[in-house]
Amino acid sequence: MNNGRHLNKVRIYKLEFIVALLLFCAILARLIYLNLATEIDGINLKEFAKNRNTTKETLYATRGTIYDLNNEILAQTVDSYTIIAYLDKSRSKNQVTPKHVVDKEMTAEKLSPILNMDKNTILNILKQKGLYQVEFGTRGRGLTQLQKEEIEKLELPGIDFISTSKRYYPNLDFASYTLGYVQTKSESNEMNGEMGVELYYNKELKGTNGSLEYQTDANGYKLIDSETSPVIQIDKIDGVNIHLTIDSNVQLIVERALNTYFASSYATNGGIVVADAKTGKILASASRPSFDPNIKNMKSYLDPLVSVAFEPGSTMKTYTYMSAIEKGTYDENATFLSGSATLSDMTIKDWNKVGWGTITYDYGYMKSSNIGIANLITNGYINRNDLHAFYEKLGFGSKTGIELPNEVTGKISFKYDVEVATAGYGQGITTTPIQHIKALTSISNNGYLLTPTIIERIEDPNTKKIIYEYKKQKGTKVASEKTVAKIKDLMYQVVNNEEGTGYSYKIDGYDIIGKTGTANIVNPRTGRYYTGDTQTLKSFEGMYPKDNPKFIFYLYLEKASINTMPNMLKSILNDIETYYNITKVNTNEKILYKVDNFINKNIDDVKASLDLRGVKYQIIGDGKKVIGQYPYSNTILNGKVLLVTNSSNIEIPNIVGYSRKEVINLMKLLNLSYTIEGNGYVKEYKVDVDANGKVTKVNLILSDKYVE
């Protein structure tokens, strides 16, 4: 019996041994397989291991800067800061100094004036339970370098900053539809243009992101062995810098005129375009309502210069007359009976309903007679094909090709005699302001039509090379010099003859020529014209001076109760004449200076440099280091440099006499709220302070005249 039991035990032990041996062999075989195999369950083991220990960082490209004609910055990417507070006590574990907010009451009290937030609001944020860190809402975002340094000086435990980039437009609602704006993706901080030049050149401005790829150990530390753990770097390519044809000084003149006269017209919309008569370069383009691209408070996403087509009215009579003159059929001594005419069983009338009796065609143009246009057609001076072909030749009905997005073509289709007549005086067709600027170049360039442009040059900041630069075109010949001379004479009479419809635009000593326009507005719901004196679009287009034009311009007001355009244009031309020194004002005392980058430099060194060049400057604060400046570096300056120092003792300097632009940029540098009443230069100002004596707002009153 015992032998049997012993044999059974031996068999069991052998079986267990065999099972254990087989299991060991299976495990060993699996280990050998895992070591030798390159792929398991469809997963490449080498790639898996490599990726598991690989860190890849994105090297973000800097979006290019947009400048004006004089190298002044209109849009740029700047650093901004978001303040955060660490609340979790575990962050301070084993630390000599605390790394979380310890005294919440004191922290809230000290942050309140800097963030311009109520102390209790901050305290409630800091008292939240179960959170590792918190932010402070909109007031805690977009902080300037000055605010950041001011907070850092407080040495508050648990307070830190996140550095981000944002698109900044230093001149606020200045040429905003031309510049456009960007949207920033919060997760990647990627900026994409959504209007204006920012959209049209979005790809070029964005540049191309790079990357940095390297191996890390199990603890996440970078491995620096160049042979076994090489660093793979793809360099970023920063976006291009774009220089516009916009001249900030002319733009400011136009913006000021609109600010002064648009509101008093009670119009719903309005705009002004000023261009170089010899090149078609857009020097200024402004419209109302406008918006600030920093806060994107727009009421419309359509650029009135290129994206809105409307019936232009009698400004089209210029080109109808040009068509007849160029054809050779026009007879300036011929007459017609004004007042009314019937075409295709439809009666059309002159704007005054009764006309001026029997008049010449020249007189009819000066008085803006609709019946004169009708007679040019019915009496065979021009026909439908002539008019359509000439409109087309001038660029109406097609895109001009200006470097702005969402340009529309307008519509110049007409067939029957009455449609041809109404098209001849600008009703039943639609055009855009930029098309009128283009058409005007044919008159200012002796019959050669130019393509308007908004781009002066494009530079690659990576190679420092100019990749595009505007070169003057000869243009396309669309009319003879004889035709141009005649139409200039007619336009001259409109403004300078006291019987002309544009006589209110006359300025003594100025040789302005132009044409007025008044168009009925179509109700989009009914397809019929609105009725009433204010349900119209008033416009004026022309150039100055007559014989050798330097500027062409187009102005319009929609649904205006008072036509303020004559005063608007007079204000603009007076200021432009002064700016361009057409009257030969002595310029020997002007100091032109290319502004250096003063950020982080010693203030005494900066003062010495500016004194050496004879450049005026204003220093704000008693710090030793410059942390803010205006104008920005590389700007061509004829004026004053504003310098903000790293000081907690910031006081408002005497700003009487500062221009609107200078004082706005000073307020932005100091991150102060402000109100502005009037235009021009600071006449007086009042400062609001809080309980601690800290300036919270500056209320500015401006005057048109410089105040010494």
C-alpha cells in the first residue's frame, strides 16, 4: 500500500514539474518573441517605444506686421499677460517660501486698483474651494508689461502670469475695414484674418510654424546625447510684413472730418476715399459706422469700399458724357428741352421736376439734367452698346482687383431705351466706391485707366528681402486727351460756376472739379424706391487740382437729413494741402527721425540718444528702464516720442496741445480709460481718481486748433 502511494506521489511531482517546465518554456519563448518581434497586434514596437519617449514642441511663427506708407505700425502681434492665482496648499509643500495664495484679503486689496476690479469680487474668486488655480475674468486678461511689473513688485505669494500673444491695433477704429481683424484660437493661439488685409493676406501674414522634437527619459527630462538622442528642429518662418499705401496722416484727416460731420448729417451710413491721382494708391479710406478691431464691435462685416454695391446716381453722368465725347458725336452747342421726357411709355423727369427750359448739353451737365442724358440716347449721340461698352471699359460691372477680400462687381445690365437712360444717370445699375476711384483715374491720367491699389510693398522678415513692391503702371488707354480736357471743363463748371449743382464744394483759391450725385434707394423687401427727401444716397466725386490732379476722392452719405459733405470735403482738402505743403510752407525746421527700439533700455541712455538728434520726448514715470514707447521702432517720426518707465509713480503729464492720435496712444501706453469730446488737439482735460489717489480715467476735450 505504501509503495503505491509513493508511486502516486512521484507521478504527481513529475506532472507538476512537467507543467512548470512547459509554462517556463512558454514564458521564455514569449520573452524571446517580444525581444525579437518588430510588430505585435499590429503595433510597431520600435515606433511605439520611440514615440512614447519623444517630445515635440511647436515653434510658433510670428504674424507679420502691417504698416502704413510712412512705416507707422497699424497692426502688430504683441505679448500680453493673464494673471492667475494658485489656491492649492500642496503647491507650497517642502517650499521655503509659499507658492500659493496665503493672505487672500491682502492679495485682493492690493490687486484691486491695478486690475481695476472690486476688492470683494477678487476675494470671492480667491475663496473658491477645491480649485488648484483660478483666473480673474476679462479684467485679468490682456495685461500690459507695465501692469505685470507693477503686480510683480507686490511680491504676492501664489500670483503668476501666463504669457500669450494677441493682435493689437494701436489706432483703434482707424482704417478698420481696410485692416480687418483676426480671430485667435484659444487652445493654440493661432491667429486667422477674417476681414480686410488681414484676411486677404492671411496665409502670407501667418507664416509657417516650426517644431522641435527630442527624446526624454522616464521622468520627462531631455536627453542631450546628439548621437543616440538627436534633436530634430524645423525652423519657423515668420509671416511677411505688409506696407500699405495708406498714409496715416491723410487717414487721420479723413477720420477727423467724418467724426465732425457724419453725426450732424443724421445719415445711416457714409464714407470717404482719397487716392493718389497719378497712381491709384489709396491714401485713406474711412466709413461710418466703424469699429475697433481690438474689440470687434462692428455692426456690419462688409467693407463699404469694395463689398457694398449701390445705385450711384448722377455721378455716372460724367462717364455717359465721356462716352458721347469719345465717340465724336457730342455737340456742346446743341440744345434740348429739359423738364421731362417719355421713353417706352414711361415718363422721366429732371430732379427739380420742371427743368430749365431749352438748354445746351453743357449746361445740362452742370445742372445735372436727367433729360439731357435721355436726349443723348434718343437723339443718337450714343446707343445702348456704346454706353455699356464704355462703362465696361472703365471697370464698372467687374472687380477692380484691389487687394481686399469680398469685392463685388456691381451690375450694369440694361436693355430698353428707358433702362439705358436711367443707367446713364446712375439708376437701375449698381457700383462700388472703389470702381468710381478707378474710373476717375482715367480723367486724372489723360485717358489712361489705372488699377487702384492698397499695397505699397511686402517684406520677408526672415530674409530681409522685399518680395513685392508697387511699380507705377502706364495704364490702359480708354479716352483721348481731348475727351479728358472737355470732361474736366464740364466738371469745373459744376463746382466753380454758381449755377452748378456742386457750387457748395467750391473753395476760394482751390481748383476743385467734380460731379454731384443723388440716387433713390431701393426697398429690398418691395423692390420699389423709397419715397421722401431723406431716402436717398448723396455722393460727390472729383479731383484736385484741375490741370495736374494730385488727389481723387469719392464721398457719400446714405439717408442724410443734412448734406454735410461740402464742409467735410473742405475740411479734408484744407488739411491735406497743409500736410503735403502744397502752399510751400517752410519745412527747414522739420526733424525726420527713424525711431529706435527703446524697450528695456536705460532711460538716461535713451534721453542722451534723443537729445543728440534733437528729437523731442516725454518721459512718464521716474523709473530707470523703458517698458513702453510710442511711436514704435522703425517708425519715421516728425514729432514727439512718448516713453513709459518701470515706475509705480506714474503721473499724467501736461497733455494740453497733444494731437488726438498722440493722446490716444498715451492712454493706451498707460492702460487708462478715457473719454474724448471734439477733434483736433487737447484743449483741456480732467482726471478721475479712486480713493487711493490712483488715476482711473482721463476726460479729454479737444479743439480743432493747436493750443500752445
